Amino acid sequence: MDYIVDERFNQLIDEVAEKFLKKENGDLITVIHHNDADGICSASILKAMLEGINANFELICVEKVYPAVIEKIHDDREGIFIYTDLGGLASHIIEKYTGDNSVSFIIDHHPAKMTDGDKVYILDPELAGVSGDIFISASALNYLFARRVWPEIENYAYIALLGAVGDYHDRYGGVLGFDRYVLNEAVRMGQVTIRLEGVRERYYIKKFGEYADSVARRLTILGAVGYLERGYRDGVEVCFNGFNDRILSKVEKLEKMKEEKFRSEIERLMSGGMNETEHIQWFSVEDRFDPMGVKTIGEFCQLIKDMSFMKPTKYLIGFQHIPPVIPDLGRIDWKGVKVSGRTPSSLERMILNGKMPGLDVLIPKASQIVGGYADATHKIAAATVIDMGREEEFIQAMEEVLRDEGAEAG
């Protein structure tokens, strides 16, 4: 692995794995993971590792981390907590709620903030100068971590590849960097075959008898569209045992529901439902996507960002009300809104060329202004949560940040 992992990052993985092995002493290990394909695959890798070392553990799936959720998780639990595919920017909040008899690990590939104490340990490529948006998914990061703890995780390299593809890390024709190391591991183990379609690679997963992108798409449907009915648990099962008729039937039902709700919302937006400011086009679905999880607002923004009724050089922001109940935790006493940001392709090129600020700058700064909690942020896709009723204030805050950043007119 040394040929692909620079020494600084390699050392960081070693240090965090060593700290985990020293702390793991029979205490309950609580894994908190995201509900898309990358989050589900990350949880599956950790599940395999923890079963391999005979650890006592539970999995909790959340869509976003914010104080009310973190407090609920830590209220009646002690031991070791592992936040994965989320939590990087919430490290200080996690530290606040991690009790004296507990320790938390954050294994995330989104931008993160370091902490100074000894309650939280962070494994994040962004802290070592490596892009988690391009070169390493959360699943690949968990795989590298798990190899230090339980080398037999190589039998599940294909799961890490599924997560990388599910996070669109193959969007430049094939997976790169550390994701490619995972791909090579899966090929070496006879789990995956690389096939070329024009200038694009596709990865045939022998366990499933189909391509990684098709499997990953269904995992995200289970976890995101089927979040409130705990579809993510089926997703974890699929990673190890493949699809069965019951799960395939559920995917089909969920996909149909998503298509109907998305079609209806597109018609509403095309009929004048979109709001605009100087640099931003924005809308709110309120509760219209219920019972789908709030991950779907990001998927919807991704779907529509380049449609003909969109402004190609304006940031796209979508809002969705957060349900008051988290399946694995119960009712949360907080009224919140999920915020998802995407960039049309023309604006994306401007951001990547340094001509406009990225969402990884705008979303956290605007969130801070309105008291929100940004977590999963990249340059061209980002998310946060804010108090319900502060949507327009958030848009105004983004415009304020854009002015401070010297942005040109949209």
C-alpha cells in the first residue's frame, strides 16, 4: 500500500488503529453511520471487522449529526463510539457529549476539525492534505483502517469498492488514489473484474453478478428512500449476502415512490416554484418528500441541477424538513431542516478553476451565521442542518459570504 499512501496519511491510519486496539477491551462499540451507499458499505466493513475480533457492538444509522442527535446517542451509552461517513465537522460537539468513561472515533472523508483532548480521535484524509472528494471514499478509508485491526477484511474489499462507486468516485472514468488501491485489492482477491465501456471503467462484482454502480444505486435507495423503514439494515445484509426477492421487491417499491415524488416536484418548480437571488436558486420541498429520508433532497438537487429550467451559473439550494423520529433512536426534540447544495456543470467548472468559491466554503460559513451545523461538505456538493424557519435567512447568509468572497454576479 505504500506506493499509493503517502507517509503522513499512512502514519495517521496506523496511529488511530493503534489507539482503537488499545481502547477496545470488551466495552460496547457503537457505530454511527450515514444512510447512503458509502455509509452503508462503511458500516458493513466495520461490522465485518468487529465480528472478526469478537467485539460487542451495535449499528445506528443517522442522516445528519447535530447536537440533539449526538446527545441522544451518548445519553444512555458508554464505551467506544465510531462515527463514520459523517461527523468530521461535528468533532467538537461529539467531544462535548462523549462521557468520561467513553471515547469516540471519527472515520470520515469529508472536511474535519481537529480536537485537542483525548476523548475524540479523528481519521480523516482531509487533515493529511488528501481530497476525500476525489481520492478516498469513507468505505475505502474504513477498509484501510480495518486492515490494521483485522487483516482478513481483505475478503470484503469489494464492499469498499461499492461504497466508492456509490459516492461517484468513478466519475472521471474510474476510481482514483486510495479507492483504486481498494479496487486492486478486490481484483487481486478475485472479487471484481474491470471492464471498459468506451473511456469509462465499470466494475463487475462477481458476488452479485452485476456491476458496482447498479448495486450501489440500490443500496442508496434502500438507505435514503427507505430510511424511515430501516432500509439501511437491508443494505448491510445485501453487502454480505446479495439481494433476495424480498429486498428487490422493496427496492422496486421505493424507487417507484421516489420517481413519483420527484416528478411532481419538478412540475411544481417548472411552474414557478423556484426562488432566486443574485447568485442562488433555491426551493423547499417542506414535507412533500415524506416518508423518504432527507438524503433525497440532495439526490433531487443532483438530478435537476442541469435541467433546462435551471440557471447554469447559480448555486442550487434545496430544503427538506427533518422528520422528528430517527428509527434507531426514537423521537428527537428539535425542528430542523436539511439543506443540500449542488452546482450546475457550468458553475462547477468555474469553482474547480478557482473563479467562484466552492460549497465547502459557503455552506459552513452560512451555517455558522444562522446557528446551523454543517458536516458533509465538498466543493460541488454540500449539506447542513438549520432550525426550521430560517431558510431565507440562510440564503441571505450565503449571499453575504459570496460578497465577502468577491463572487461575480450569477
